[in-house]
Amino acid sequence: MTKSELIEAIAARGELTKARAEMVVNCVFESMTEALKRGEGIEIRGYGSFTVRPYKPYAGRNPRTGQPVPVPAKRLPFFKVGKELKELVNGSRHRPITGGTDEDD
């Protein structure tokens, strides 16, 4: 699902205009982004949690030349799936696992 598809789904379910649904989606994503920038975690019960994990600097390699390249320390967002979502997705095992998209559904 893309962001525009999410906006359309929210607009249809909530009987909102697409403009209003887009504002809601953008507000939610911006709020989550700001919280992660501040180093705060986000927990959505039944769905999962977002945290920020620090990574130490290390020496990487340039794949073309093989030369060592210093990689600086960084902080990256990390998502841990919640139990309910994991069970819902796992419960849909009657669907075949394919490498493509689900356009036939």
C-alpha cells in the first residue's frame, strides 16, 4: 500500500474528503517523525513499536575499489512488530506466498 492508497482508504472509511484524509495522514507521519527525531519511542498497541537505535562507527569498504571507508556513528529508526499484528499476518497463511504483488485480489 502506498501513501496515496492509504489516504484513499481513510477517505472512504471515514467519509472524509481526500484533502482532509491527506492532512490527517501527513499529521500522523509528521508527529511520528518528530518524536523519533527527539529520540522518543512510539508504541501503537496491537501494531508495534518504533524506537531509535544508535550504531557505532565502523570501517566499511568501497565496493568498487575495496578501499576502507570510515562510516560515522548514526541513529536509525527500528520497528518491532506487535503480537496482534504478527498473529493476524501469520493467520493469513492460507494465501500463497509469492514474490509478486497481490493485484489479482
